[in-house]
Amino acid sequence: MGANFRPETLSELAARGNVAVRCACGHRAVIDGPKLSRYFLAHLWDGRLHLVQDRLRCTRCRGKRVRLGLTFDQPTGPEWGPRSEREWKELVRRLRG
């Protein structure tokens, strides 16, 4: 990874690793990057990082003042979102109406 890597979108960040989420309260979590990116694509949400930050909230304080970054650490906390390909297809079908 180059020292000048500055991703602008969630998909660029997720292509390199997982997403580190840091809150102003000091809580830190790691989210599976490709899964988060796919979740945003399924919902047709804008993947620009400054807009992604607005959609996430801290699991400890419920605040929305989070910062995103790249990490190679394993995801922390309970698994969220669809767990199988079938569940992903069901989510997309439900969202598309």
C-alpha cells in the first residue's frame, strides 16, 4: 500500500482491506470492508466516504461522529447483515420491490 493512498469511496477502501470505524467517544470497531461495500451497493446508497460516515453510528454511544479508515485487522463484534448468498439475494429482491 502506498503512502499516498487516499480513497474517496467505500469500494476503493474495501478493495484493500477492512474498515476501521472510530467514534469521538473513543470506541473503535472493525467492519468487514467488502461486506459493508456490498451492503451499500444493495441499498443504492452513495459510497463516498464522507456520506458513508453519516450512515454509520457508534454501537457504544449511538453517536454519528465516526471516522473511517483502512485496516487489515479482522472484523470485531457480532456479525451483521446477510450471512449467505441466498440472504443477499433476498435482501436485494426486497429492496427492489
